[in-house]
Amino acid sequence: MRVFKTTISIWAFLICMLCSMSGSAGPLTVVNGGFETGPTYCNSSPTTYGIWSYDGAPVVAAENGITPYEGSHMVRFDNTLPCASGAEASELYQTLDVSSIAADIATGSAIVWAEYYVNRIAGNAQTDTEFDIWIAAFSGSPANFNPTISNPAIRLKVASSLILSDANPQTWERVGVFLDNVPVATTYLAIGIWARENVSPNSSPELGVQYGDAVRIYYGSIATNESTWGSIKALYR
């Protein structure tokens, strides 16, 4: 039996609160968020919607005593450069079409939040433990997307979160992040997930025993009241 750290009661409360305020069921979609319908690519930044790309990571079935969080596949973070090694994180990105929520973006009332589930082998004191999630709003064409863009006229807003995972391969842990008040100039969103060499940077082999699954994105529309959202965000993280 798999065990999940996020308690059902807290998660159910959060979803109910968000849905009651947004009145929206979440038209945004992460394509192949469960890694069941296709590979990931190691051709640098994705330039079209609906693919996972950047460093590339193999899609695998159950292995090393770890069963996918959902379905029959999960992603294993291996490469720390596109189809290669030599850096300190194994990254995947996907760009997201926001045309379905354009009206709310135009009024400054759009809010998005994302999550995925992570796991790793027990390992030892040298096993890397960090997993991250990142979401950003961009202006321009997704054909020009690059996560390293820092120009605030193009990368309009960004939010990220991380977790230091436990050593129990029976425990999937959730990493979640909010992006409040999506900027009105946003033309597309991008989501990123990765495992980082936080314990043994540039070790050999690099990573390879860290897994991710069930990447999801949600959407709400609300005239943001920071005190209200503060308590909800505290529960989500």
C-alpha cells in the first residue's frame, strides 16, 4: 500500500475552498502529466504546447521498489544537461495555452496553482533529496520560451517551491506552488519540475533514483484578498 504525506482532510478542505471561490473547474491542462502517453525530450526548451522537454528524462514503469503514483508510468530524473550530465539539476518544462482563461487574465483576476508527486529510493547519506516545481507567466510566443529568460517584460511573474523528500520509497510526497494574480499581459504559462543534486553535486552517477508523477495545474478566478489567500497558501505548501 502506498502512503501519501498530504492528509486527505486538509487537501479536501483546500480544494473545496478554492472551488467555492473560483467557480471554475480548471480549464488549463498539463499534457501527459502522468507520463503515460509519450516520452520526454532532451532538445532544450519546448517550443510548442503539450510536450515535456529540456534535459530529457526516461519514462519508466515500477522499479527500485517504487510504484508510480498513478497509472503505470512515472518519470525518472537522470540527465542534468540535455541528454547529458554535468550540471546540478534534471529539469523538464512544458508550455501551457492560456486562451481558455484569457478573459480572467485580462481583468487581473486569474490565479493558477500546480502540483506534482515525488519519490526516491532510501539510498544513503549521499543520496540527493530535493525536488522543485516552478510556474511562470510569459509575454510573447511560446516558440521563444526559455526558462532562463530574466527580462521582466517577457518573464512577467514566477513562483517556485521545493521539498526535501523522505527516505521511504512507499511514500509519495506532493510539491505544490501558487501563482497569484496572473499578469494581464500574459500570453502563455510554463511549468517546470526537477530534481536537484542538493547533497552530492556533480557526483557520478548523477541522480537516477529520483522520480516524479501526476503533474497537475488548476485555475481560479477571484478578486484577490491577500489575507484570505494567505491561509490557503499556507495549507497548500
